[in-house]
Amino acid sequence: MEKRIRPKEFPRGFLWGSAAAAHQVEGNNTSSDWWDWEQKGGTSPSGVACDHYHRFEEDFKSAKSLNQNAHRFSIEWARIEPREGEWDKEAVRHYHRVLDSLKANGLTSFMTLHHVTLPLWFSQRGGFENSSNIKYFERFARFCAEEFGRKVDFWATVNEPLNYVWAAYAAGLWPPQKRKGLAAIGVYLNLIRAHNKAYSAIKDILPEAKVGPVLSTTAVHYHGGNPFLSFIARVVEVLHNRSFLLLTRRQFDFIGVNYYFRHDISFKDLSVEVSKKLAEQIILIEGKDHGFTSYPKGIYEVLVKLKKYRRPVYITENGVPDAKDELRKEFIKKHLFWVHRALQEGVDVKGYFYWSLTDNFEWIFGFRPRFGLIEVDYRTQKRTVRKSARFYARVCKENAIPDD
């Protein structure tokens, strides 16, 4: 019989945190493919971003003050290995300081090895399009395991592999801006192989390590009577949300879930151009007047389908761009309601990370979307805690959704 959880209360030991990615917050990631692309006019420059590279102590203390007990971040491969085979000692020391600071602030560390960006030298060799390059990622994972060891509580190998493939190799939105279907399939398969290699490398050194992927998920719906589109909806749901898990052959100790919105299937979705416009419309919204429609129940729909994998699940990203801070409180509250419902039905959800701790650089959308619990004045780098962050702090403290 499944253990029932009291209304609105989460299990003891539940992780409450927020998330970030190195290139989006650290600044001056000069040895990466994204920095190179920015300098060539590919998108607006990230510059110093949130200067988190120098302000991580301040940011972690803020997370602690907001009652968070965990933090998800990424380690920047391009800093650790700026040139092939050369390990930057200062960058290594920096990430030791980051991990020590997380520990000192009582924050469980959730570290991602690949979050969109790549070392420029790796990208110039063909990146994950070239299967012979997988050995370099495996070597990087092994190096990190040997260097940082048990300072890392959770190891996320790759972030949103299918989204990365779509944006970089199908829609042509991210570097290397290719639009080749066969290349995209090859990259996806190589990312699966890279995960498996990294998983084994980390486990060789740290047998008790908790290692898994972080997947982008969406609630896929079709409301019409066309049997073909009904079939397509089922295929899209499996492909988007679970194909990575199926193809890794259960080489994962947990499942990281990033969830933002639903997707309603129609014939228009078969066009890449329409998909690009949809993505831009969703991510660029900044409040009620811009038509943002979240679908909180979708996080439950995603979670219940992961139950059969019998692995712990962590919500590694869930957030809303909301500069006026009018939507964020209800967004968090409603999504947590459905996370709690999944828990009541026996899904082993063990943590929730809001995206993101601070405002940050949002890839091709620059600094316009404001996801942060903490507002950043990019001119002065001043941090201001938003009102919605106080609500989330109460959730973290009470380990429950407040009655009011």
C-alpha cells in the first residue's frame, strides 16, 4: 500500500532550492562556443551576466536566507579545460570554493556537467555531432569525479538533451546553427552515449554517487478526433519526455525533470518554422498582457508517467518570466499543488528547484526575460529579493504549501 502524504505537506528531507547555469550567470565565459558566437553577432553578448563568478558567496547566502536547502548549478567545462588537454588550475580552485560555499551555507549541491555551452575547441572538432568526441566528455566527467569527489551530492550529466539538439541542429537557433535532420538524430544518440560514458566514469571513481540526466518535459495533448494526430501526440510524448530514459537502458540513479508548459498537437506543429515562433512567443512573455498561459496540471501528467521507472525524481527547473512579480507566487503554488498530488499517488519526487535564483542571461533572448526570485540590476549588479521569493521561502521553511 502506497504511503499517503498529509494534505499540502511534503516528505521529510525534501530538497527545496533554485537553479542556475554557469554561462547564464557567471559572466566572461570566454573559452566557450557561445561566447565566440556572441562576439560574431550570433546573439546579444552575455558579458559579465550576473557576475555570479565573483558573487557566488552573496548569492548562496541569499538562498540560505530564503530557507532553501539545495542549489542546482553547472560547472563550466570551457573554464576547466579551455584548451584540449589543459586543465585550468585556477578554475578548478574556483569550483572547489563554490562547492565549499554551498556546503557552508547548508545547500545540497546538484551539479550539471553539460548545460548548453561547450569548450570552443570541442565545438570546432564537431562537438557531439562527431561520435569520436564522446571520449573528451567522458574524460571531463572522470576528471571532475576525481577532483571534486564527494563534495558533489548529485551529478547531472546533460541538461535537456533533446532541446539542445532541436535548437542547435534542427531549428538552427543556437550554435552551430545547423538545420540537418540526420545530424540532429546523430547528436541525440551521441548525447545518450555521452551520458552513459559519463555515468560509468563517475561510478568507477564514486560508486555511491547519484548520477542522472536532466530532461525537458512537456504535457502533450491532442483534443481532436483525427486518429493520426492522436497517434502523433503519443509518439511526441514518448520521444520528448522519455526516449532518453529508454535508450540509456536505466543507467541513471535519478531523473531530473524540467517543466514549463504544455504542447497541443496540430498539423501546424509539423513545421519547424511554426515551432520556432512558438518557442519565441512562450519565452519572451513578461506578464499577463503578453498571453502567457502555464499549465500546472501538466507537471503531474509528466510525473505519473515516470513512476514506472522506479527512480527518485527531482524537479530541476520550473519557473516563469515575470518582471513585475505578478505571476510567480501563484505559478509556484499551483505547480506545487500538482507535484504534491503526484506524491500522493506514489511518485517518488524528492526535490523542487525553481528556475532561477536570480535573473540571468536567457540565451538568444538575452536579458529580457526575468525569471529570478531575486531581481538583478544589470547596470549595478544590485540584488533585490522579490516578494514572491518570500512566499517560496515560507514553503521551504514549512515544507508545505501554505493554507493561505
